[in-house]
Amino acid sequence: MARSRANLKMIVLPAKPRARRAAVASASPENVAAASTTQRIVDSITTAVVERRLMPGTKLAEAQIGAMFKCSRTVVRQALNRLKSDHLVTLEPARGAFVAQPSVEEARQVFEVRSLLESAMIKALCTQIDDGQIAQLRVHLEQEQAAVGRTDVTGRTRLLADFHVVLARMLGNEVLAKLLADLLARCSLVALMYQSSHSAEHSQQEHVDIVDALERRDARAAVRLMEAHLGNVERNLRLNPRVTDLSQALLPT
């Protein structure tokens, strides 16, 4: 028995230094720097999508991104794979990476999920929002209005999307906030492909109405206004093609 215990120690103990060395290696300055660069690439591409500076179908050349961020293609690929898991990028064999092009069905599903999430979110927020948070939302609304007034397309797009994430964070639920941010990024791609003449001014006013309901702690009105807001955005997307039949499309007018 004594020999067995001694043998067990001989087997187990050497593994600890190896585990420590592996942990030290994974936390090396090179790995930390690579992880930081990966995150910067992910954030930059996501922001460009949300602000509608990157169009669906745009090719994301690894060499060009690597040169911009002064990193290896391996790091770029790590970022692109993360964006693929968020449905913002598609990776095609022998062709490379492209900004995703959501289908009509995917667009409908994204808005369906947003409606379910945000209706529950706004109802819960009505029961716990405080005056300080209302004041914070009023400041955000002022920033939205200013961006809309000066036709700052990039600024207003970001602020109008951020409004929904700010609401989620006020619940203290970072998982919900992250999920909503991902959905909003996908909504930006949807809008780029299918948006018609929906007015930023209209969206901004709907945000004002939602905050007014929150200030009154009127959960029923807040939910109704949020559902109407998301419904208006979706209805102003061209998700129903006018012509679906080839023979109709080719008939002379």
C-alpha cells in the first residue's frame, strides 16, 4: 500500500508544474495582446455594421484587416470566426469572409425575437426604474434629437440603436444587454438590405413616448408603445417583394 501511494504521488505531482506553465503561457503578453486585438477587430466591424458603414455582402479581406490592425491573419481569422457566430459575417470556402446578407425570413425572425424580449424588458423596467435613470434616458433622447437635427446619419443610427441597450442595462442584466446588442447589429444589416423610407425622426419621437410612459410607471402603455415602435420599424422594411414570379417579371408593361 505504501508503495502504491508513493507511485501515485510520482504520477500526480509532476502534472502541477505543467499546468502552471500552461496557465502562464496562456496569459503571456503575446496572447493577451492577440486577444485584445481580436476584440478590437470584432468591435470595429460590429460598430461599422450598426452605423451602416459596412454594406451586406462586403468582402472582408484578411490581409487588409491585418495591415490595418497590425496583426497576423491568425488573429484576424479569430475575430471573423467570432463575428460568424454572431451571424454578422459569413465564411465561404475558397472565397473568404463577407458581411452577412440576412434573408427575408431571418429578418422576420429577428424582429419577432426582439418584440418578445423587449416587451418583457420594458414591462419589468417599469416596476423598478428610478428618477435618476429617467434623467439618464432624457439625456440620451436629447443626444438622439441633436443627431437627427444635424442629419448625422452615423451618430443617429448608433444612438437610436443604443437606446434599447441602455434600457436593458437599466435592468442590471448584462446577458440581456449583450443579446439585444447582437440582435440590433443584425437589425442594422436587415435595414441596409430592406429599409424603405422609415424616418429617423419618427423613431426618435417613439422613443420619447416610451420614456414618458416609463416616467409615469405605466407598464401597459410602455409595452404597447414598444410593440408599436418595433412594428413600425419592421413594416417600413421591404420584406414582401412585389414580384415573385419570373413570368410576371418579364411580361412587357
